[in-house]
Amino acid sequence: MKDIVVIKCGGSTIAELSEEFFKSVVTMQKNGKHPIIVHGGGPAINQLLQKLDIKSEFVDGLRKTTEDVLDTAEMVLCGKVNKQVVTSLHQAGGQAVGLSGCDGKLIEVKPVNEGMLGYVGEPTKVNTNLLLSLMELNMIPVVAPIGMNNEGTHYNVNADSAAGAIAKELGAEQLVFVTDVDGILKDGKCLEKVSTEEIESYIADGTIYGGMIPKVKAALSTLTGNIQSVMIMNGKSTNVGKDGSVQGTTIIKSKIKLYVS
Ligand SMILES: Nc1ncnc2c1ncn2[C@@H]1O[C@H](COP(=O)(O)OP(=O)(O)O)[C@@H](O)[C@H]1O
Ligand SMILES: CC(=O)N[C@@H](CCC(=O)OP(=O)(O)O)C(=O)O
């Protein structure tokens, strides 16, 4: 299906997304695009883990996931955050359906590194039939990043990599990461355009670290497919330029001159 736009809403910003944001997603759909929301929920998972006195830590932006951490992440992502996003879209006048990567076997996974990270999965296959059927019915799919392997074991999937895999498999037109920073920052300034070649060196020299790593890795893997560019933008501010263009960092395939805004 053409005109698919995958929007990843980061847990860092999800609670602050405005009514206007959700209305713009609904309007996008009314104008003929097919939006899909993939959401995170890292801070909300942290809060419940803290209440339950369960420790967790991150390695390069991925949460080490024991059985207890997986149960908590699944409760928060599929039970709480997913339904909040679905509700916000309904309030904005849209029709949305929430699902996790287990529903319709949407996201099949394999462990990233069981010894080091436990139940953290990376997508190996995305079964898009359910998403396509929902979009045919004018529903906006809202995906929580919990995946499943062939044996039915559930895994915690970073929401950026889930969004990247879904966008790639669907041959989406656009992939947008909505987060809590204006884009990729270097020396305090937001980079307007970054090429795939430059990403590797920014990870190596520490310019890109932590939660930005899964985003740029998902962008790199997606840009090998249909998508021509991936955008990272701030969900906490409007960030719309005078000409109506959205501001943020665009990650592009080819190496071009870097502009600093
Ligand atoms: N070069 C960079 N530019 C901007 N943010 C970066 C950079 N490197 C690391 N980060 C971190 O990435 C964070 C966004 O990732 P994350 O916290 O996982 O958000 P989300 O929940 O939206 O996925 C930023 O708040 C920032 O701390
Ligand atoms: C394996 C892994 O890191 N899973 C993430 C899933 C949620 C997520 O990705 O949320 P953000 O969008 O807020 O980063 C986690 O447990 O936090």
C-alpha cells in the first residue's frame, strides 16, 4: 500500500504530545496517507520497575531484560501506554486499534544477545497482513513493541527497531522518530541533514550515544529499502518553520554537504 507513514512516538515525549499532534495524524489520514504509530514507553517502564523494586540497566540504548523486567515492560507497553495512545487518537477524531508485536504474529524476533541482554529481541520478520487490513478499514494501527519467537516466547523489542522493521517491510514512504530532542545534536546544535556514512563516525566518536543509537541504527537499516530519508524531530515543541516545513534532522542515503541550523 502506498503513502504509508510510520511514526515512532518515543516514551520520552509521549505523555507531552499535544492534542494537535494527534489531530495532525488523523488529518494526515483524512488527506489520503496511511499513518501507523509505533510507541515506546521507557520512562513509564522505569517508574513501574522502581515501584516494584526491580533493577534494570541499559546497554547502548537497550534495556537488559530479565523475566520480571519483561513482565513489567509488557504490562506497561501493551496494557497502559498502548491504550493511552489509542484513546488520544479517538479523542482527536480518528479510529485506532492497538496491538502488540504478538498480535497476528506481527513482529517475529530472535534474541539480540541472550547472555548479555536476556529477553531482548530484534525483529526477523514482520507479518504485515493485519496492518494492511486495518488500514483498508481506515483504522490507525498503534503498535506496542513486544515480539514473539516461533516457540511463543515473548521478547522486549526496542520501539525504534520495531518501527524501522515495520517501515521497511511495508515499503513505507516515510519513517519519523518523535522524541524529546530537536534531532541529532552535535556540539549543542541540531544537524539538519546527516548522511548514513556520517552516522557510523558519530557513534564511534560518542556524538551519538544511549537512546539515539537504536534510532540511527533503525534508520540505517530502513534506508537500505524503499525509504529515501528518515526524520528525527521533537514532540515537545511545534518545530514548524515559516514555510510550514517540519524541523528536525533528516537522515539521508547519499553523502551530501552537512548543513547546521
Ligand atoms: N547526538 C545526540 N543528539 C541528540 N540526542 C542524543 C544524542 N546522543 C544521544 N542522545 C540522547 O538520546 C535521547 C533520545 O533517546 P531516548 O531517550 O531513547 O528517547 P525516546 O524515548 O524518544 O526513544 C536524547 O534525550 C538524548 O539524551
Ligand atoms: C529492549 C528495549 O530497550 N526495550 C524498550 C522498549 C520501550 C522503548 O523502546 O521505549 P522508548 O521509545 O522510550 O525508548 C524498553 O524496555 O525501554
